[in-house]
Amino acid sequence: MLVARTIEIVEVGPRDGLQNEALLVSSADKVELIRRCIAAGARRIEIASFVNPRKVPQMADAEAVVEALGRPAGVTRIGLVLNLRGAERALAAGADQLGAVAVASDTFGVRNQGQDSAQSVAEAKAIIGMAKAAGRSAQVTIAAAFGCPFEGEIDPARVVEMARQLAAAGPCEVALADTIGVAVPAQVTALVAAIRKAIAPLPVRVHFHDTRNTGVANAWAAVEAGAVTVDASLGGFGGCPFAPGAAGNVGTEDVAWMLARSGIETGLDMRALVDASHWLSGVMGKDLPASLSRAVPFPAGGTA
């Protein structure tokens, strides 16, 4: 397959990166993180999730973050929502795009958002409709698409059928999420190809966690199979509070470097990403998992 010469990276650090951290990051630092990502070239950013603050305390200030950030020119501010109440909050706050979630596993769906798989599909379709009625766009992610922490293997045919149903609601894209980092490249190639065929011409986005050190390889396999958008988190941190063992997301700087060295444009500035990652490490008070920010620049004298 001919790989696209431009790949979009959606920055998910301010949401998926922070949500699983014990340290409560201030609203001001969240806004600064988003601004640094924008300065590095990010143009689609998950800025917050509009969920129950008792269950995800890191996201309790979602409205405050949106208000403080304002409307940066040329940037799509994504609000993740799991139900219609969250969608109402995100729209009222002014989010540009809603991110709905359907879950490929009944058990994880109930634990993550109080809905079995079929219910999560119906709710996601309703969220897409709500966004469109409000003049906004919506995207949808199929969580646990490659494996469930409770049920184990997921039948790919189930994921394909979910994607067909979701695509019929008119989102801007359908994403496949490896929520617990169990996917391998061969599996990614097969499922991305199947989803592309099922929902064409709608584009495919992918979301990988690097739990078992396969995240970057999976991102490349997805791109080779025709995915045009990749989620990534600055510094490679994050996870899901309701998925045991779901370690950090694939690092933005690591994915951007891999793609750049492969001749694929992302619009991201590597030096700015590394600087932002070092800043974020200071905010979090620890080293972050992504590799590029800890590596010696290559070529010698280069920026990353």
C-alpha cells in the first residue's frame, strides 16, 4: 500500500495523558501544556474529558480549562464525552469537536462508562447526532478494540460491525483504540485494513498504548495499512483509570520522529516537542516514558 505523505497526530496528553496520574495538575499548567503543544504544531488536541469528577478527579476542571484556553486560531479543541450529559457540558463549554467512545467489550464498557457494548454504540451515535445538531463535529473511538482487560481476546468481526454502525451516524472518523496495549503489528494491519474497507470513505484514526513496548511499531503498521491519523501523548504518559495495567500512551515525540525519519510530514516541530516534554517532566516531578526526549540528538548537532 502507498503510505500517505502526511499523517495527522492528535495530541491527547492534556486528557488521556493526565487522567490516570495521581498528581492533580493545576488548570494553569494544563492550559500551558496545551499552549506548548500548539506552539509545537499540534492542531487537534484533546483538551479535557467531561466526565464524573468523582471518578476522574484530574478532569474536574474541564470547563475552567476550556475557558482559560480560549479559542486558539486554527486549532480543533476536542472534548471527550461518554454520555449525553457529558456531551451537553462539552458543547456548553464551547468544545469544537466531541469525542465519543464505544466499547468492544461488555465488561469493560460497564466499568468504564456504565454501558454494555451495544448501549455504548447507541450512546455514541446519539452524541454524534447531538454534536451535528449543534453545528459541531464529532469523532468516535472503539475502545478495547484489540483486547479487553477482563474478557481477553476481542473478535475482530465484532469491531468491524461496530465501526459500520458508528460510521452510519456520520462522525468525521472512526478510531481503533488499543486501550491496554496488547496489540501487535500484524493484528493492527489486519484490523485497520478491515475497518477501512467497512467504513470507506470515512478515515481511520488509531490510538495506541505502549504497555508492552509495541506502541510505535503498531502506529507504523496502522499507517502502512492506511490509517491517516494517530493519537499520541506528549511524554508518553497516561492510561485509563478503569483498565488495570493500561500504561502510558505512545509518545508524541517518538511517533513524530519515526514518521519524520520515514519521510512523512506531521507538521510538528521536534525541538519544540522535546522542550515541551522536558517542561512537562518538571511539572509532573518525574521522568516521562517517551524515548526521544532522553536520547542524544541525531544527527549530531540536530534538534532531536
